[in-house]
Amino acid sequence: MAQQLQITAARVDPALLDLPWEVPLEEWPADVLAALPRGLSRHVVRFVKLSGRVIAVKEIGEKVAHHEYDQLRALNRLETPAVEPLAVITGRSAPDGEPLNSALITEHLQYSLPYRALFSQYMRPETADRLIDALAVLLVRLHLTGFYWGDVSLSNTLFRRDAGAFAAYLVDAETGELHPDLTRGQRAYDVDLARTNIIGELMDLQAGEVLDEDVDVIEVGNQIVERYESLWAELTREESFEAGERWRVTERINRLNALGYDVGELTITTDIEGTTVSIQPKVVDAGHFHRQMMRLTGLDVQENQARRMLNDLDSYRAVHDRQNDDLTMVAHDWLAEVFEPTVRAVPRELRRKLEPAEIFHEVLEHRWFISQQQQRDVPMAEAVHSYTENVLRHRPDERAFLHHGGIADDPNDF
């Protein structure tokens, strides 16, 4: 009995039809699979090579597959950090006519790693703190858009390096729901579930001797609540002050910008006597520094990377006495004279290990470190050579990180 495949997609890649949809996903041949690190999942998930790129395929029920596809598309339209949905495959059946589950296909997020792979590489307690920070920012961003996750965990998140920190991306949206606004109860449930799941996941790492047993996993789990609540309050709370202290409006906007958020509009009210002013900002999507870097240079980078690059651009302006020049022109020259030569100076075979913006950030960090160590201003060319030979050459390839002994080969999430 021939299967009658149905493909739901905005753009269909004809190569999808060449994949063995009549075979259960867990039995797909090795020649179509890509060996990438995977996290834990309730479903069978595989990374697959397709048309010179990598996609993630998850076997799941038809109704849930379409729901998750729609939720991920909505999140992508809202420019919220999440994997990009490509298609839903339904109508699958084995040669004997046995029905097979539908499949959700998403784009593999380059340079991203699941939390287990990160701990397998570094095994440092502070890694947990940085992942919690990234997850808290992601959760706040989702809630600001009205997205209720319903299954918050490290396992359902992918992490990319972002100038020494991490940026988090939603992977699994099976239980997610997009609303005009979330209730306090919906937000609280997501945060409490995140705390519970994080504690359990870190306990699993300790049991597997991947995380130091001295790490207080309960305290780490509690941090997601603290970080989330403090960030949410800064972004949404109403603030009152005396009418003569209007400079505090600018101060509040600057604090929000420093967190990477723009202010779409302000609601300002005064009391009857006009002596007290209250403001409540309407915060738009995160990405203040990202958008500025994109506008000035065309570089599509992470938020902290953009912040670091803009700082270097400011230094370039000062050194060359160009504070009064058009910023766009200065940025163009900085790109041609500083950023691009620095990245090109790294041997071609090593560049794929990290994103170009992350390489640039790490070169700046390394240059500062050896300059401090040697008590002299180390030239950029010397810093690049030192970084390449002493740091980057010994780093794993995070663009296509293959399985190693410390990484579990479990059924996984993508």
C-alpha cells in the first residue's frame, strides 16, 4: 500500500520527498543522519542532512505536530528566540500499510548546543548560573509576547554563546499557547515548573557525575525564580516620583536599554494636584544592541556580542578622533579595518568552530588578558595569533559538534 504524504510548509524543499518516510524515524539509515549532540525528549528526534544543511525531524502525533508548527511560526513572526519550523509531514505509512506518526521538521540552529553537551564540555558550576540567566531572559521575552510555554526546562531549550554568556532559544512548543496577555497565574505556573524541572535535570547531571556534587541544585533552581521576577519587575513595574524629578524618566529608559530592551511608548499620569508623576513603560521586543549593530553594519549577531562590538566601535571612534563623524561611515570603516581583518586572520579551518562575532569577542578578551599579563598594549595581530594557537585550536567545533565520550547518545530534543 503506497503512502500518501501530505506536506504542510511555507516553502517546500523537493529533497524532502527523498527521505525514507515509510520507515520509523528511529530506524533511519546512518547515511541520511547528521551526528550532532542531542538532549532528552519524550519523542524520537533525529538530525538529518538535507540539501547541504541540517534539519531536525521529530516524530509526533498529527494534531500536536500542526499545533507546534503553528506556535513556532507565530513566535518567529514575533522575532522571539525559537527554532524555525519548516514543515509538517503527515500521511506516513510503512510498506505493510501500518500507519506511522507524523513528523515536525525544524531548521537546525547552528552553533547551538543542548545543556547536557555544554556540561559535558565544561563541567563548571558557574555554567549552570549562566544557563539560568539565559533561560530567565527567554522566559520573560516569551511572557511579554503573551506566550505561555507550559513545559519550561533546560531540555526544551538550546543555547548559543553570546559574548561570554549564553542566549537561549525555545525548542519544544508542544504545550505552548499564544495569548493577547498572560495572567499572573499562567506566568507563575511557567516559572514554578521551570524551577522544578531545572532541579531535576541538574540532579540527573550529578547522578551521572557530569556536575560537581557540591553544587546546590536547589539553590540553582531557585535562581530562575529570582532572576525572572527581578527582570519582569524592571520591565513592567509602574514608577512614581515627584514632578520635579522628570530626569528619572530618562534614567528608567536607560536602564531598560541596558537590559537590551527598547521602550515603545510611555504612559505618564499625574495626580490631581500635579505633584506626582507616574510612568509605566511599554517595552517592545529585546534586541536594542542587536538592531543597532544590524543597522550600522548589517551584521546579524547576538545581543551581548552586539553590545561588545559597539563598545569596540566607540573605542575606534575615540582613538581615531572621529566622534563628530557620521556614525554609519565610522561603522563601515570599523567593519573593514577592524572586525573583518580580525576574523580573516584566523586560519580558515578554525573559523567554523565559533560564530565570527564570538571569535571577535574572544580575541578582544584574550588581548585584554595578555596585555594585563605582560603590562603592555598587545597589537591586534599578535593577539589573534596567540588566541588562535593557545585557545581556539583546542576548542571543540560548535558549528557541527560531534558525539564524544562525555556526551550522552540518548533519544533527544532538538
